[in-house]
Amino acid sequence: MASSRIKHNKQLLLYIFLCRVLMISWGLDQGSFTITGPPRGWNSYDAFSWIITEDEFLANAQIMADKLKSSGYEYVVVDFLWYRRVAPEASFTSPGFDLIDEWGRPVPDPARWPSTAGGKGFAPIATKVHAMGLKFGIHVMRGISTAAVSNNTPILGANGGPEGGPWTAQDIALTSRPCSWMPECFVSVNTSSKGGKAFINSLYQQYASWGVDFVKHDCVFGEDDLSLDEITTVSEAIVNTGRPMVYSLSPGVLATPSMGKLVDNLVDMYRATGDDWDTWNDLESHFDVARDFAAAGLIGVPRLQGSQSWPNLDMLPLGRLTNPGSKQGPHRSTRLTPDEQKTQITLWAMARSPLMYGGDLRDIDQATLSLITNTVILDINSKSFGNAEIVQGSSIEAVPVLSLISCEQATDTKWVIRNAESAGANDYLCWSVPEVINRAGELAHCLDWTVSSKPSISLNKKRRATEVGEHFSQTGFLHLWSASGGSMCLDSLHDPQRVAPNFDKITTKLFSSCSNQGSQIWKLTSEGQLESTSNSGVCVAIDAQVNTARIWAARGIEGQYYVAFFNLGLEASNMSTSLDKLIRSQNLAHGRGLSASTAAPSCTGKDVWSNQTMVGIPNGILSAIVPSHGCKLYSLTCVSN
Ligand SMILES: *[C@@H]1O[C@H](CO)[C@@H](O)[C@H](O)[C@H]1NC(C)=O
Ligand SMILES: *[C@@H]1O[C@H](CO)[C@@H](O)[C@H](O)[C@H]1NC(C)=O
Ligand SMILES: *[C@@H]1O[C@H](CO)[C@@H](O)[C@H](O)[C@H]1NC(C)=O
């Protein structure tokens, strides 16, 4: 039953997809097809954590209506725990403060949301938001609250429960499946049972009756929390209400493209990352994720409902903010530099992420407002296609390096011995950080000491590290042995600080014939460092050599080529790309634009952030000095020569 339905859905999807391709290409010729892009709006979490009040919320909504609605920002969303009393002992993980109705459904805390008192729920707030010409959204958690479970409230619309009477909260609660990051407050419900389905339906009927237009559903997606049963049930419950609602998923931790593929027809948007705050590390970590979701074809996948689904990179933590989980409102400014802020909005545009502003709009300044209302940024975000990080020659290949450095500097590499998978095999020598992608594109964690014709050591997922296990288990010390080209061992007599050549090209430089010399014997310390036993302070490290030069490209529906240079490095860098190659790769992948021709294209365009017109691009090489953590964005129009 389930599988035949899935097949049917796939056919329908393919049909819708083909229609869209036709419509988009028609639109390119006629210039009259408008695509509804990813949702835009404001969310209360980054500035107010969970403690926002009605006044603060409506003040932000009014400013959005005044300053941002004309740029397509339309959803105002109350983030989590609107039903929790802000008592002195209450925190974002504390049970016992949540307000529910007689059917076990959360209701807004009237101390913070006075208009909602008397059983009116969020209806009066939604009415005010709608009167501003905006749409109203709420955050909800997984399953059922433990407040309902401990009160064993009845389920609305579900008679004939297991005990003969109505179904109750305890009949449907799966206490063995709590939300991993708020386990005391929310648990899953059994969506296979009549009572469980009825409960979910009763929640969404209520949200629809309040006038909710957007639901951000948390703790059901991503590693640790994925609950496909509940996501499916909620997706159906929303359709059953007859009210259009954006269905958005938020994970506790990381999600993967394969998880995206499980939900892309069930939801409108889903978080591809953990929470994004205003640090460079958070922002930098979005580059690989955005690249991978784009490469998996997940941007704007058509849904059966006729809408599309969007991988979401999270809110924009700009302007005035608070801290995660804090009970204090906005009290500090974003820590992102102006260059980093530009980088963030540019990546969010190129990856077509939903744009949800996170700062307190009451304090938005002109610079921030210009960033999030830049018309080219918004065009790319709502109607570009072919969006991808592009491979630039050899620069994309991040080749890890094995090095000998001082132990004080080597703390970024943590080594571990992994047990062999089968008896008789040797254990592996692996590291737990940093994460390294090998040339085959796999996550590599372990050293591979396999015999090969060339003197080499390579990185592998879990190949045997010959000798390590045996020797280590007897003595607690290890040789780092390369079996190739005779027995060679890593020798700490080489200069520390001198970085070895690439793994692929490791020659005998760091290696000497194996012996029992102390300089070849390494000790795994309790801190996970591999320290030389004879040269104290010399350690073995892995330098992941992250590729810091990232280039994204996309097409506009009027034939433009968009190109973004991002410099993730610590120094300004001269970045460049050949327009010829760029255009060919885009046309090859997306079949439109300039016809294949042997002549180099000639392009004119605009440097978007400096607002400068570019007349001609010398030698067909687009290049720029890009500041550290900064970006360049171009909108180009090209013709064949
Ligand atoms: C969920 O409900 C179904 C139908 O009532 C039942 O067969 C199943 O055992 C329940 N699952 C759990 C985990 O309780
Ligand atoms: C940057 O690199 C490009 C391409 O290699 C080169 O043409 C250009 O002169 C360089 N720019 C600067 C300022 O060095
Ligand atoms: C960009 O430059 C054009 C003229 O080339 C000007 O009309 C426009 O107002 C400028 N935009 C901004 C945001 O400065």
C-alpha cells in the first residue's frame, strides 16, 4: 500500500518537474513567468530566545510591514516555548511550566501574550498580523508535551480508546522517544494509532483556526531526532486543515542530503544545518553543507502541492541579538564583521535558502537593511537556477598533509587507535579531528599504511594500518610505518615545523629505515596526541588544508550569469575564474544560454556590492582581490563573439 503510493507520487513528481522545466524555459523567452521563491520573513529566536512578549512581537511585525514587506519579507514567526511561563526557575529545558488546554494542546502564556487570554489562543495575534498584510507563524515541538502526559488529558476527536473510553495522552505518548535536547518536556506520539493521528490533527486544526500560516516543527529532523512518521502525519494533517501553511522543519543537529530527500515532498523547507549563530565558525561551516545540498539537486524540488521545497541555512543573526537559550532580550550586536555579513547574505542568496532575519527589527540600521533588501541578492534568492559551487581546477582538491610540529600547536589533531574489524587483522590508527575529505570524496579518518608500488601513505576510510595494532598492544608505543619501498618509519629527527609534502607525494623525507631508535617510536598520550618518545615536544599532526577559495555560480531567468567569490581564508586573496569555462559548465548542466561556440564570450556586468559597472572583462578572466572572510558578487550578461 505504502510503496505503491510512493511510486505514484514519483510519477506525478516527474510530471510536475517536466511542466516546471517547460514553464521556466517558456518564461525565459517570454519574460512573464514568475517563480515563487523560498519564504522570507522574521523569526524571534535570535533576538529574544524564548521569552518574547506580545508587544515586542507586534512591534517587530509592524517594522517588517513598513520596511521589508516590499522586498518580499512576509512571515513573522514566534519561535519556541510561547506556552512556557517565564518563572524565575523556568529555563528552556525545564518541565512543569508549560500551559496546555483541556485536550493537552499548548496555549500561549497570557502573561506574555495578554490578547490570547480566555481561550482565544493566537487568533487575536494572527488577526493583527494579517491586518498588517503579513503572515503569521509559530514554532512547535515534537509530539506531545509531558504536561499533557502527566495530566493524562483526553484526545479531541478520538473515542474508542484502548480502555473503551476516549483516547488519552498516555495511550499515545512514546516516552521512550523523547526530544533528544529537551527530553523532560516533549516526547513522540504513536502516529500509527488512531489516538496519535487524532492528536496531531487536533493540534493543526487548532493552528488553522487561529489563522496560522507557517509552522516551524522542531526536534523531528536531523541526526538523533529524525521522525519520518511524525513529519508524514503532520504534512497530511496540514493538508487536511484546508489552510495553506508553510511547513518548515528545524533539526537539533546536522542533517544530510539523503535526509533531505526523505522529506522534500512532505515539507516546504527544512534545516540543512544546526543552529547558526553570529560566529565565523558557524558561517564557515555552512559552505560545505550548502554545496552538498545544491549538488544533490535539492534546491527548489517541486512538491505535489505545486510548491517547492528549500534546504534552509537558518536565520540571519544580524543586528541586535541575544544568546541561545537566554532569558534576556536583545542586548548585544552581531559579532559578524561587515565583510562576514555580506558573505552570509551572498551565500544564502546563491544557495536559495529561505531568508529569515533574526535581529530585533526595532534596531535595524541602514547598512543591515541595505544588505537584506539588495535587489540583486533578492533576485538571485527568488529566481535563479543552476545554483552550485563550481570546481576550479586543482584548487578544489583539499589535500591533507601529515606534519611534525610542536605538540603545543598540534592540539587540532586527536589520534585514536580503532580496533580491527576482524580477528587477525591489525588495528587502525585514526584521528577524530580534523575532518578530512580524501581524493575520492570520502570522509577519511584513518591512516592507510598499505603496501603499494610507489612509496606512499594515503588517507583512507578504514583500511588496515599494518603493524600499528600489534606493536601498540605489546608495548603501548607505535611505529608509523610505511611498508612501501622497503620498511620506512616516520622519524622525529626531522625538523619540527617543517611541513611534509602532500600525502600523495610523501617521499622518504620524513621517513628512515625502520629500527628501534627512539626517534621512530611514538607514544599516544591520554590527550590523544602522538608524541615522539625521544624528541620531547614533537608531535604528529594532520593539516586538513581546507579549500578557502569558494566560487558559486547560477543563472538568472533573464539570461544573466551570477558569480560569487568567497574567501574563507585569513588573508586577502586574488581569486579568478575563466568566463569561458564557467559559461560552458553552466550551459552543459542547464542547457540554456549561449550556444556552444568556439569563440570566447564577451561579458559586461556589475560588481553588485560595489555597485560598479564593468565594461568588458580582460582576457575573459574574471578576477578580484577578495578580503579575508569577504566576498565578491557579479551579475554578468554575456554574448558570443
Ligand atoms: C502504536 O500503535 C499501534 C496501533 O495501535 C500498535 O500496534 C503499536 O504497537 C504501537 N506502537 C508503539 C511503539 O507503542
Ligand atoms: C589576479 O589573478 C589574475 C588571474 O591570474 C591576474 O590576471 C591578475 O592580474 C591578478 N591580479 C592582481 C591584482 O594580482
Ligand atoms: C547603483 O548605481 C546606479 C547607477 O549606475 C544607481 O542608479 C543606483 O542608485 C546605485 N545603487 C545603489 C544601491 O547605490
